[in-house]
Amino acid sequence: MGHYETCRRGIGRPVQIRMSNGAVHRGVIDRVSPGRVFLRPLGGRNYGGYGYGWGWGGFGTGLAIGAIAAIAFLPFFW
């Protein structure tokens, strides 16, 4: 299963995504397009890397699906 399908099945779930450049992003999958996955910050806080005005209403960030190296679903929010 590719990253697109994994992200689509994980909408609404907390994840940690490691990008091919080594950057790590944590959040809740908000929506998925064929080229991007959009994350909301966990717990409504502004974690580093989020809230740049991308996504819906400035509360999420869009990550390129083609640049994702790994996806891990988180068992809980912290």
C-alpha cells in the first residue's frame, strides 16, 4: 500500500511523518489529496512546523506525499 492510501485510511488519526529530508511532523491527518497530506496540530497547540497558513484556515500544513519516507500512527495524543 502506498503513502496516499495509508494517509486516506488514516484521516482523523494522529501520526508522525518522517520526510525524505529527515524532518519529522506530528499531527492529525485532516485531509488528503493525490499530491499532499494535510495535518492539524495535536491537541490544538501550535507545534513547531505547523500553523504557517497552509491547509484549512491556517491551522494545518500540507506535506508532499512524494517526499514522505515513513508514516507511523500514534496510539495517543500528548
